Amino acid sequence: MALVIKNLHYTYKTGKKALNGINLTIEEGSFTVISGPNGSGKTTLAKLLVGLLKPTEGSIDAKNVGILFQVPENQLFETTVIEDVMFGPINFGRTKEQAREDAIKALKSVGITEAFYNRDPFRLSDGQKRLVALAGVLATGCTTLVLDEVAAGLDWNAEQRVFGILKNLQSQGMTIIVISHNPEHAVQYADKYIYLKDGLIEENAVAHTRIEDFASRFTGQIASLIQTS
Ligand code: ADP
Ligand code: MG
């Protein structure tokens, strides 16, 4: 099922209009990057997609959406990796045994091996913490995954690993929505590129049309660095 957003508005209690009429269809099994400057409404949109906020006006038709927040470390809370990932399924009414199966499947899909199951999630590297938090979301059985600034603060290797895993999840049929204010890397994995500005969609493009543009901008930066040094 595609995810359909129609005339979506969201106004915070403070009176701040964060979204001003978004129309967007995200196809099932697609990989979308949503970008835009700070304050453009990306996180607000993410929260609406998972149902944490309700539209002020307009509608969202989406089911089974899971979210990984900007600081995924905040989504870890148990003393061992396996228990941490089991928390979601248990909360959704699965038995302990079923939850363990769900957790093992989810951990496998993000490349976390058995050797990590009994480790303290807070003592892992930042990249590993993010993968465990991601497994925790996947274990709940979501079919669409929203990731808010998932690569922030990761080094290039860890970032490539995360995007590789997301691409693999897409190949298994998941719908992936990556939110990033710095989309140059993510866009290489994407089918679709959305740019938000002031709570509106300013650009809705096929991702590969953006890659060359980012690449040439990057080359431009290098050229100007060489000139000034
Ligand atoms: P982004 O994720 O693109 O940086 P946000 O969705 O977080 O943007 O914010 C969009 C706008 O809504 C910003 O102007 C922000 O200050 C405002 N905003 C975000 N959260 C709240 C809140 N809880 N209360 C009031 N205003 C908010
Ligand atoms: Mg944000």
C-alpha cells in the first residue's frame, strides 16, 4: 500500500505553522530522501507519518510505520542487546519466546551477530547503537521505516553501513524514508528526492537527477578551496 499524504497542515500550540499543505505519495517499497533546512518541518512530518502527531488539517493514509529518531541512543533502554530489541514485540503482546524470535530476525537483518546479544547496548560504538535501535524498531513488524537524521555524527564507514542495510531492507520489500538535512550521501541510495522549505514541498524529483548536481557542487567546493589556499 502506498503512503498517501493530502493537503497536510500542522500548527503547534504556540501558533507556529510547521507544515502548510503537503501533498505527497510514497510508493510501497520505495526509498525516499526528505531534505530541507533546519526548521523546514522534516521532524514534524516524520511524527505525523508515525501518528505521534495528528494533522491540524488534511490527511495521511499510512500503516505500520516505525521511526528511528534523531538520537537513536535515546531509544535504547534495556541492559542487554537482545532484551532491548525484544521490548517492542513484548509491548505489542508477543510472548517472550516469539519476541526473542522477532528480535533475532531483526538483529540479523541489521548485521548484529549473536556475540552481541548479551552485551550492554550503551557500551557499543555509536554505529552499533544505531543498528540495535534500528533492530528494535524492525522487531515491531513495521513495513515502512522513517529515519530522522540517522547518519548524524557517524563517520563515513558507519554511514555507508547503515545505508547499505537500509537498501537491503528495501530489497526485501520495506518502504524506506530517510530524513536528512545533509542528503548528499543518502540520495545515492534513493529513488526519490523531496526538498521541504517552510513547511512546503519545494522540490519532488527522481533521486538520480540530483546526484550529479550534488557531485558538481562538491567539486565546486574543492575547486574554491584550492583557489583560496
Ligand atoms: P526540521 O526537522 O526540518 O528541522 P521541525 O519539524 O523540527 O523542523 O520544526 C518545524 C518548525 O516547527 C520549526 O520552526 C520549529 O521551531 C517548530 N517546532 C518544532 N517543534 C515544535 C514544538 N514542539 N512547539 C512549537 N514549535 C515547534
Ligand atoms: Mg528535525
